[in-house]
Amino acid sequence: MKRVFALATAFVTGLALMSSAPAGDKLEIGDSMPLPHVKMTNVDGTELNLREAMKPGGLVVIFSCNTCPFVIEWEETYNDINAVASANDVGMILVNSNEAKRDGDDSMKEMMEHAKAQKYSMPYVVDKDHVVADAFGANTTPHVYFFDKNMTLVYTGAIDDRYENSAKEVTQTYLTDAIQAYMGDGTIDPETTQNKGCSIKRVKQ
């Protein structure tokens, strides 16, 4: 019932939840990973950066949060994506940049409880003052970035196409297809799709 309600909410309010312009310029295919050495706190209490989260094949970065209806619909795929990534020697990390909600729904305490409830199999970290999201030009939760072994962006956008048709049926698994294609013949198509979700809740600078 929770997911049915969330799906209806996301469908009705989708346009209102879409992000306005991000704080920085959006990354383009072929760009290098920004701020790979900025340490962020994981829900297990450790500190790590994007470089450390990488595996030899690359890294999937997903900007996420605890309560966005779009995340609630997509996060059931997170562990499956991580399994595909791991099988291809690719790392995966979830980044919470909702600084404006850090004392509420997106506090570390709430993140820890959420990660435990969802049995996340990947790091879930706090992007303090949304500096990483700003450097990426990330603007929604979720917003996906896949970097290759050289920390070069090779895919960005959505996880799959469930919000491109009224029935919300998944016909194209963009992200997992991108990982498998890159590890295959290296040809990713499409390289860019439209990210959809709630706006990242930034604080005024």
C-alpha cells in the first residue's frame, strides 16, 4: 500500500517535484568525476570519498534521499543494480545532499534507519552542504551518474524508463544496460536520459 500511494503521489505531483536549475553546471558525457577526494560520512560511521568507493571497473553514483516518492519507487532496484555493478567490478554509492532537511527527514539518524530498513548493500553518505551535488550539477533524487575506470562520465540520467509511460511499466533498464554494455563492447546507447524526481533540497548560500 505504501508504494501504491507513493506511486500515485509521484504521478500527480511529478511536475511540482521536478528540480529547478542546479547550483552548478551539469556534467556532460566525457567529463571527469568532480571532487573524488571529498570525504563524506557513511551510515556505518566511516568516512569515504568517491575515489575510495570506486572499483576497478568504475563507479555508479546515485543522488538519493529518504522520503522522495520517486526514490521510494526506484530504491527497490538499488540492491539489484549494485549486484549487477559488483558482478562487473563496478562500485556504487548513494549520496544524500538534502542539506535543508538535515535536521529532519534526512538526518543521519533517519538515514541510518532508512538504510537498515531497505537493507542497502552499498554506502549511503551525507553530502554536507551539497558540495558534491553542486559540483555534479545534480538536481533530483534520484539522479544517476556512471563513471568508467578512468573516472570519466559514460552514462547519466534515470535508472530506467518507468516514468516515461502512464502504466509505469519498465521496458528499458538504462543504468544496468549501460553497465553491461560498457563492460561488453563499450557502446552505451543511450548515454544520456532524462532524470526525474524530487528536487535536491539545498540551503541558500
